[in-house]
Amino acid sequence: MAYEFGIELNKTKKLIGTINLFNVSWKNKNAEIGLWLAKEYWGKGLSDEALGLMINFGFNKLKLRRIQARILDANIPAQKLFRRMNFKLEGRLKQKTFINNKWYDDLIYGLLAFNI
């Protein structure tokens, strides 16, 4: 089960990104979250807004207890974003992802419903 939403600009309705909850487990009341935003819109607070809305949707509408994100260790801006939203670093998967002839560690960030 997954939920995916577009991120659009209010004024123009231009689609500039996506955000999703995927691998939703009703039994365990948890899901993973993913976010993509066009580079020209980075640093404008749009990711914070979209992530906040999706967290609210996951915890309040879907009644999840846990949401986690997997972030490449080289993606410092994403790590900062998720930490701003109270996600905690829970673990590191060594050399998990291979992109452009380079191995990256995956960092696991988690947020529990009672921590928001």
C-alpha cells in the first residue's frame, strides 16, 4: 500500500515534486516516507511544508505509529530537513546503495507518533 501526492506551487499549480508514504504496514502501523523536489525550489521551505503535511496525514489520518526515511549519507540537506522535523538517526546500512560507480551508506531516520 502506498500514498503519493504531488507538490505544486499554490499560485501556478505547477508540479514541482512528489512526496509519498510507501511500504505501509497496517499490522505494524508504520510506513516509509520519500520526498523529491525540483532543485530550483530547494531552500524555500517547500520541503518542510510538504513533509509536515505528510507526517500529519500519516499519524492523524492513517493512525500510523512510526514513519521512517532512508537517506543517502552524502545527502546532507535531506538529513538536515528530517532532523528539523524531529526524525532521529537510528542506524546506518553500510555500502547499501550504488550510484554512479560509488557506494553510499543508507541512513535510517525514524519518527514515532508520540515524538511530534
